[in-house]
Amino acid sequence: MSSDFEAYEQDFGTLTAEITNKIGRIPKLAGEEKTQLVLNVDKQLEEVRELLEQMDLEVREIPIQSRGMYNSRLKSYKQEMEKLEKDFVSIKNVRNELLGDDGSSSESQLIKLREERAHLLDNTERLERSSRRLEAGYQIAVETEQVGQEILTNLHSDREKIQRSRDRLRETDANLGKSSRILTGMLRRIIQNRVLVFILGAIILLTVVLAIYFNLRGH
């Protein structure tokens, strides 16, 4: 996102430099050449406004921790744009006053008609660009919705996997409990068998000892 913002910055710098140069040339020109230059500056100012709108959208997509720096830069660009517009309006006002002194002439009427036609064309182009931006925004919204749906689906799938893993763990715990009880029972029986063997051995030993004793006593 920041790379797009920087690209817009370069375009902004190029356009504002051209506009500043042209605004400075307007008072030195006259007639058709002056009119065309005014219309050209007006069109470029509209392009700058659109650039600022795009930059504003880009800033909103930048992570919050980095957004402050870009907001400051955007604010300075907007201030620069306001100054350019004021300079341009001032030049146009001076020009309109001069035209007003000779408003009845056919040349001034022709210039005004051309300006109106150019403004209509600019408005048409502006509407077309706005329509394209709306379509692009709608497409982004649709894509975002699809991504969100995919994320929800993945989360649901992960939840099911986790639930299955928990069930397997419970089964494993149950099996371990059963195995532990079986081993405990086997160990108890082994101990009991050893005790019985020990008792039987003791009884046999005692019987042998008693037999020997009574046998020796009989003699």
C-alpha cells in the first residue's frame, strides 16, 4: 500500500509543478492561447483532486502504527492544493474582470462559449471517472466479502478438526484409564501369586523340618 501512495506522491509533484508554471504564464498570454491554458490548468487541478482522493484511500489501508506519518504528508499536500486553487481563482478573477470590460465583443462571447463547452466535457469525464471508481469499489467490496466467507469456512473447518482432535484425546484418555486398571489388576494378581508361593514354600519347608525332627527323635 505505501508503494502506491509514493507513486501517487510522484504524480502529485509532477502535476503541481506543471500547474504552478502554467499559472505563472497565464497573465503573460492573451486571446485563444490564454483561454486554452486556463482550461488546461482547470483540468489538471481536477486530476490533482482525484490524486488526493486516491491518496486518502491508500492512507486508510495503511497499518495504524504507520498511518500518522502518511496523514501528515497528505495534509501538507492538501494545503499545497488549496494554495494552487487560490492562486488560480485569483488569476481567473482578474481575467474575468478584463473580459467584462469588453463583454459585448464577439471574441469574449466565443471564449465564454468555449469555456462552457470545456467545463461540460470536464464534468462528463469526471462523472465517468467517478463511475469507474464506484465500480472498482464495488468489485473490492465483493472480493472482500468472498475472502471473508472463505475465512469463515476455514474457521468452521478448523473448529471441526479441533473438536475431532478433542474427541480422540478423550478416547485415548479412556483407553489409557482402562489399560491402567488392567495393569493394576495384573500387578495385584502377580503379588498375590507370589505371596501364595511364599506361603506354600514356607509350609513345605516347615513340613520337611518337622519330618526330619520327628524322625531323629524316634531313633
